[in-house]
Amino acid sequence: MNDPYAPFVPHRGRTVAIGFGVVSVLVFAVLALVVPTTGLRGWSTLDSVLLLTFGLLIGAAMWRFAALRAVPSPTGLVVRNVLLTRTVTWDEVSRVRFAGGDPWVVLDLADGEQLAVMAVQKSDGPIARSEGSRLAALVQAGRTHGR
């Protein structure tokens, strides 16, 4: 990759999340339409609406997984995980870890906290290792230039 500041995005996880989200919405929408809503044993319209809503909630959760990313810049990194988005400067990062049982890159921060970078996932294999190395190089370069 030529651009060191290109965003980090998952590959395999993104594809799985999009596929699962689309299938969930479609399956629950079809079920909501097909399940009978009349008669003594039928579901009410509210049941069908709730079923569709459940499918949409699963789709929204999968959309959040598909939207994982980390966007580097000369000053730091913006990390968007499933629930939170956090910005850190390169000087705040004391170490980049991507070994052992960690499913994604973990940044050790100077204040003792850890920040998962879910956009670089071990399941992406050699691409993930390359991206982890690129992130470590960006941290090193950012800390060197920041001084």
C-alpha cells in the first residue's frame, strides 16, 4: 500500500457482517409477512412488527461491525469500534500489540489504558500482520516527528 495514512478497515469481518446483516433483515422480513396474522393460533400484527424490528436491530448491529475503521493522520489516530469512537495522538501510544490471543491490534496508552483497534483483525491473516506493522510504523514515526 502506498499511502501510509490510508484507513485501516477489516476485510473478512466486514464481508461477514454485511452478509449476515442483509440475510437477517431479509429472513425476519419474510417471516413477518408469511406468519399468519389471523385466527386463534395466528400472530397478531404487533408480533409481526416486533419480528421485523428484531431483524432490523440485528441488521443495525451488523452495520456497526461493518463500519469498524481506524483513520490515521500525521497527528494521531481516530479509532471507530462497535460502540465508541476515540481519537488518540501518536504521543499517547506507548506500544502496539498484535500477538498472543488478541483478536485485533491493541494499543497500550501512556495513561495505562488499552485501546482495541478492531479494524485490524487477526482473522485477515497476512493482511492483518502487514496492517499491524504499518500501524506500528506510523506510531513510531508520529512519536519521532512530534518531538
